[in-house]
Amino acid sequence: MASASILVADDDRAIRTVLTQALGREGYDVRTTGNAATLWNWVEAGEGDLVITDVIMPDQNGLDLLPRIRNARPNLRVIVMSAQNTLLTAVKATERGAFEYLPKPFDLRELLHVVARALSERRAQGGPVEWPDEQESLPLIGRSPAMQEIYRVLARLMATDLTVTIYGESGTGKELVARALHSYGKRRSGPFVALNMAAIPRELIESELFGHEKGAFTGAAARYAGRFEQASGGTLFLDEIGDMPLEAQTRLLRVLQEGEFSTVGGRTAIQADVRIVAATHRDLRQMVKAGAFREDLFYRLNVVPIRLPPLRERSEDIPELLAHFFSQIRAEGLPLKSLDAEAIAFLRSYRWPGNVRELENLVRRLAALYSQEVIGLDIIRAELNEPTAEPELPAPASQGEGLGETIERLLRSYFDAHDDQLPAAGLYDRVVREVERPLIELTLAATQGNQIKAARLLGLNRNTLRKKIRELDVKVYRGLK
């Protein structure tokens, strides 16, 4: 049985009670406090093998304690919890030495797993980064579970130079993520240079990337420093990398392999001192299979893949996004507006083919075109006059039948066969349960047992999916035998 001592600091008595009971059942010795001062006294006295701390406490911000704890006891691991579920909170916690950051509300089993890992692993060493005290403009908005996963991944990447590829539909904010990686990363003092592959003529891409010498081709009247040279010491963001021509892919691969390049028409090698962040709305794996994207370049770029969820998968973030955009345009001189409850509910059910960018454009139109201070549902419906229909699942090839029609046919067959034997009650719950189990099992099989991917595909919270797997006794995919 474990015998480690864990110090818990949180001003919420209920959370302290839950953690005391859960950690106690695992055999840990738990001491709790509702303030940062007591926690610091314990740490300074050499007590505790692990710290779990909230961020906002009545006497001090928990994040401000992290550098002091690290200086006083470098090997003491700290797990940070916070209801301030923003990218900045995750980044500050990671940069200041937290072993792990967990957004509230947290999954208790996940916390216990992190505790066990923290006590068994040796924390990587690195210097804490001091952040300014003033409120900063957040590059990413949203507190949904999908965004929390993004924040945690980004926080871990800030102190590295790992190449990142961001996948997502148009309008999901891929460039914002790239800028966040730069602005909060170790290359923040260097330049952030972006190049959209889809916006550059094929014949000019190599010149734009690597630069050219005077006279290298017709029209090259002077030497031009390409984006690799412009981004030296910083970050080079290659947007829509899937639109890069094959011939340019070959040269980019060589740069990534050798760490140097030469200008078009030049002979002198130039060191490539940049961090590469790529982005695309395409499926690069499928492009590799189709011969449209180099496989070796794909693996060079896909070191850390990040998938940005479309807005329809994080509709709970829409009220916060609305508040952010309305505040933003008010600062630009447009009048302040708000939406009534019906309008917000409608926006949360809308499919958002243009994602966050479409939402921002809608807010700007509302502020500019309407005199009402409170915007209602009728105006929203008028502005979104072509809502995207729910995507249809592929119809069975043999019958040309949609999913709804298939289910209706099967239910009709059931009612016809059991007309006089139908249950007295509970038919709805029974049908839902019978549909849910195979749906979840097939989705897990399609994702090879990856519950995170399955949850995204189903549109469920990961914890909800785990709960349903237990409740429905779902057969979890285990791979080929």
C-alpha cells in the first residue's frame, strides 16, 4: 500500500473532502489547507512528497508559489488544478514547473493516475519563466473539454522546438494556435513569419521560402530574403501545407533533414534556425496514399499532430466566444450588442460550416447593421439564411437508404413482429440502449480502441464515453488476435 504524503491546497472545502477520501483510499497520507500560506509553510518545513494545489486561493495565486517551491525543493512535484481553464493558465503552470495541469472539473480517476505517475517519475529540470502580472489577451477562447486538451498539449510544447502540424477545418483558428506556440514558446523574442501555400503561385513558392539572388530568374532585380531567412531565430508557419507542389516538397524535405538551405541561384549554405509549424485542412495521410504528398516529408512534419475541433464539436464555447467578439468590436468603435437566450440556443445548434471565423463575421454584421441592443432569434435566422444540414451518413449501396430510413424500417419490423408482445413500459430506453451499444462498439473498432478519437467522432466528452462503456458493458476493441 502506498505511504507517500500528499499536500492539498484548495479553498473549496468540498474538493478538499473529495480528494482526502479518494487519496486516502489509495493509501496516501493526506494533509489539506484552504490557503497558500499554510501550504508554503509545510513545503518549507520539508513536509510532503507531492503537492496538489488550486490556482485561485484567498491569500495568494497558486501559480506564484510554483517558482518558490521549485527553488526550495526542486524534486517536489506539483499538480495544479484550476477552474480558470484557459491556455494562459496551462502555459503558466507548465512553464513555472508544474508536473501536470488539470482543468476543473477533473476526472477523479485521471487525477489518481497523474498522482501515481508523479510519485514514480523524476521531473524534467528546466528554468521557470516569469510572466507579467497584467491581464493578457488570450489567443484562444473556450473552456470546453476539447479545448482543454488543446491547451494541455500546447503547454507541453512551449519549451520545445518540436515540429508541429495543426489539422482542422477552415476557420477553426489554426494560425492562432501557431501564434500561441510562438508567443508563449522559447522563441518568443524572434519573428513569427507566415506563408500560405495556397496563396502563392507554384512557380514562386521556392523563391518565397528560400529567397533568390539577383538575376536568378527573369524579374529577379535584387536579392530577396525568403521566409526561412526572415524567420531566423523564430517560427515559420507554413499554412495549407497540403497545397505545396511536389517539387517544392522535395526541397523543403532537404532543409528539414540537413538544417540548411540556399537561395534560388545561390551557392552559399544558410543555416535554418527556425521552428516549423505547419497547418492544413486536408488529410495528409490520404494525400500520401494518393501520391500527392511525400511520405518522408509527412513524417518530418507530423512529429506532433494537433487536431483543432470544429465549432460544432464545442458549441458550449459559443457564449464565451460571443462575449469575446462583442468586446473586441466595441473596442474598435462599434456599438455593444448582446443576444437573447433563444438566439444563443439557436447558435449552439447551428452547424457552423465556417467555424469560428463565421461566428466572428456574424458578430461584426450584427453590430454594424442592427440598431437593437439585444439581438433576437428572428434576426439570427435571417442572417444565417442557409444553415448547413446535418451531414448524411453514407447510404447502403444496395438500397440507397439513409440512416434514418434504415432505423425506421427496422423499428417497423420490430413492431410488426411484436405487436401483441410489446413491453408495458420502458421501450424508449430499451431502444436507445440497443442502438448505443453497437454504435459505440463500432466506433471504437473504427478508431482501433482509441477512446479519445472515438469520443471526438461521437461528439461525446471522453469521460461520458468511459461511463457509457461501463454502463452498457461495451466490448472494447483490442486489436487483431
